[in-house]
Amino acid sequence: MQIWAGLGNPGAQYAMHRHNVGFMAVDSIAEVHGFGAVRKQFQGWVQEGRIGAEKILLLKPATFMNDSGRSIGEALRFYKLEIEALTVFHDELDLAPFKIKVKTGGGTAGHNGLRSTDQHLGPDFRRVRIGIGHPGHKDRVTGHVLGNYAKSEIDPLTDVLGAIAAEARWLAERDDVRFMNEVALRLQG
């Protein structure tokens, strides 16, 4: 079993924030792959399903971004899984908008959801980094991250979320390079 956690903040007022693109990614995966009904568990919302031969638990922590690690840690402990079973989907300032990179381990780059997960579990989890771009000056970062996607960004956002979901089987099979390549190819078309 694998746990795929999307990072975001609960509540309708945050739904379209760039910071919530992790929530959007797991929602898209659940929809495309026909995951089961949403239920409350592990201080968040979970959905179970399969992608290929792999059983996947999608998790959206309801603890707010700053305490995401508590919810994620609870789920890993419940299923007696090691950190290698965890994939976290999150927004990434240091990537151009709608670019996708996957890596295992690394720093938190000031991302409170990653910082919380690192504090609870250590840094060695897989991350699907979804680019939101940098606003250009550090004083504008908070407004950018906690701002809604612009109308002009909705189509590319829909495309990237669709590509992540459509190519999720490569993540499930732990072929990160193939996942990134296939997503990039879909987005070129």
C-alpha cells in the first residue's frame, strides 16, 4: 500500500489557492481512477482505490498546512508503513508554473506543509512538486502562494492536473522519470 498526501488548507475560501494544488492533484487522481467515497480519518479526508496493481490511500490533511505532518504520520503509523510508502503532492515556488518534478528527500524551502511532514517523519519522502512560479520578490511570496489562480491559469491548471492523474500509474509503479516524461509529453500536445 502507498499513501499519497496532497497538501492544502481546508475550507472553501482556500479551494483555488495556489497553495492548495496538492489537494487538487489528489482530487483529480481520485476522480480519474474511480476511487471510493471520501471518509474522515487521520485528521483529514481519505479515499481508497487502486492504480494498476497498487493499492493507494489518498489523504488530504484537514489540519491546515502548518500541521500536515501530524495527519500524514498518523496514517503511516496506522498502516505500519515506512516513509518509502509516502508521496506528497505540493506547490513549488522554485518551479515554473505548471511544471512537474518528482524527487525523494530534500529540504523544505520554507514550505510549512513540507516542514511539518519533515518534523513528524524525516525528510526522506517522495515529493511531486507542482510549479506555481515565484512572484519575483520575497515580499510578494505570501500573497502569491495564498492567492487564487487567475482566470488565465485555469486551462493550464486543468491540463496539468489531468496529466498528473492520467499518468499516475507510473508513480504507483515508482517510475518517477517515466511519470515526469509522460506528463511533459501530454502538456506539449
